[in-house]
Amino acid sequence: MRFPVLDGWRGLCALCVALYHLHSIDHFHMFDFVRGSYLFVDFFFVLSGFVILHAYSGRIGGGKSAGTFLVRRFGRVWPLHAAVLLAFVALECVKAVSGPSGGHVGTAAFTGTYAPSALVSNLALVHALGVEDQWTWNIPSWSISAEFFVYITFALLCLTVRRPRVLAVAMVTLAVAGALVVMRFSANYIDTSIDYGYFRCLYGFFTGCLVYRLYQAAANRRTDKAVSRLAGGLAETGALLAVVAFVSAAGGNALSLAAPLLFGLVVWVFAFEAGPVSRLLATSPFQRLGAWSYSIYMVHALLIAVLQKGTTVMQGVLGRPLFVEREVEGGSDRLLSFGDAWVMDLVSGGYLLAVIVLSALTYRFIELPGQAMVNGLLVRSRKAAPASPPMAEAA
């Protein structure tokens, strides 16, 4: 069983994160909702816990099945991650070759965020475990690093805890532990990544697992579908308004720590697919965005880097500033500024369209082949493995 409406949500959230990361003088970034859209990373964590428990509940019963689960998850996230990293390396090579004659200013190629030494931690997916002292390379990929190690935690939990009630208690414990670490040590509330990103993901992921348990219990009790449709429509409308209000209000303050709880409620409501918003999210455009959501999340920073580097070159050619400086906590930020806010609205819209088009291509030519390759290796390894003796298999 799939949850297509939740897939639709995933696509919308990925676009919100992509727009959030574009630093531009446009009307979109005047809205608190856009400035707080980094919180949708926590929606991904909660949704991941929900669907992973749905897909693998009762299926991880030994080392072999746990290994298969982790290999499949690695095959799901790593090929595109590696491909985008290579694209960033190519972009730095262009910067190194063109040098000052290409109009580049600021940091030299392969320094700071793009230090070659950080490629090792990025390729090994450990760059969100405190091994780096700054964001490196494809900045949004920190969440992929954190989530992969939460997958390992999930597999170990399934191997060591068998009884459903004890498993539920363990999930509550892990969710609370993740939340407490973030609350105690994060300097920016829920907005922590390369330092306590694992614990942020732990909090969201196991909240999602618990939401799935609640969904199962509620789904088994549903009887009156007419009442459910009416209640579902009201619940969906309320949940949608709650998301807009929460993201608008919680960006950058202590309220953000409740993001996994609010998103858990939203996932629970929309898992029933019982209202008009669900019917909209189940349509083809939103389903396509859902299918491309991982690509959207992973490639948008690459397009921003291309846009920023291209703008730097054009700034040198035209001899006039195409960035404006904005003071932020701990320093300043450069915002794209080709013209007034209306012009930058068009630039932002074109950027989102480019992200969608590129994501459709990377999904088709990198994500799907990467998954097929890994799944094929698993199938071939099973065929090549010697058959277990009857007694050992029964044991």
C-alpha cells in the first residue's frame, strides 16, 4: 500500500525548501512562511519514519534482512548524492580554471565550503555527524547523512526489540532523546544540521514511526465512511491552515522545536486521504512532484550555485552590483538583485521551473538507474549465495 497524498505533500515541501534557499530580493521572501520553510526538512524526517515503519514493520528479523534494508536505503539516496557532488566538483574546476579573468571574486576554488578534504566525509555520508565544522559541498545533503544513520538505528532497534509494546516504548524513548539533545545543545532551536543533525532526525523519524502506529489503530476503528469524509475534509483544511500558521510563526524561535509534532499530526490526517485537499494532491501534477521530490531537494543547491557564480561573472562584466548585502546573525548574506522585486519574482519562478525540469531528468537518468543497479546486485547476490541447510533455515 502506498500513500500517494503524502507523496504529493513531499513534492510541495521540497519546492518550499528550494525556494527558501534562494537568497533573492523578491516578494516571496517577504513572507514569514517562506523564511520559515527550512522547517519542512522536519516534515521529511517525520514522513520517512511513517513510511519506513509501514514498509518494513515485521520484515527486519535478522542480520540478512537488516542488511538488505540498509543496502536498499543506500541505493535510494547515494547515487544521486554522489552525482550532484561530482557536478559541484566540476563547477569548482571551472572556477579554478577561469580564475580572475572569468570574473570570479571572493574565495578561491576548492576552499571553504568546497574544501577537497570534505569530499571524503560527504561521500561516506558522515558529514552530519559533527566531523565538519561548517556546511560543505551540497549543503542540503546533511539531512541525507543524518537520516542514513537513523536508518541504521532503526534496523538495530528492529533486530533487538521484538515485542510490539516494548518497540513502541523504545520509539518514544528515541524520539524524546533526540528532542532533548536538540533542546539542550542546539544554539538555533530545531535549526541544527552538521552538529546535532542526527538527533534532529532521530526526533522526527521516530515521531513518524509513532504516528504510523496511531494511524494503524485509528484505521482499524473506522466504520462510517460518510462521517469520515466529512471529518476528513474539516481535518485536512485545519491541518493545512495549521502548517501555514506554524511555519510562518516558528521560524528561528523556540516554537520550531514542536515542528515534528505538528507535522506528525498533519501526516496522520492526510494518511486517511479523506478530504478535498487529498483529492487535489492525488492528481498527476502533484504525484510527479512527489516522485521528483528527492531530486528537487538534492539538485536545487547546485542550481543556486550556478546562478550565483554566473551572477558574479556578470557583475564583473557589467561593472555594477547584482547582489545586495544583508546583515544576519554572525555576519552578512548576499542577496540576488537584478532589478526590483517584480523582476526577481520572475527570476525566482524561473529558478523553480529549472529545478523541476532538472529534477525530472535526474530522477529518470540517475535515481531510477541507481536504484535498479543496487536492487539488481542484491538479487544476484541472493542467487549466488549457497542454499541454507534445512535445519539451519528452520532455526
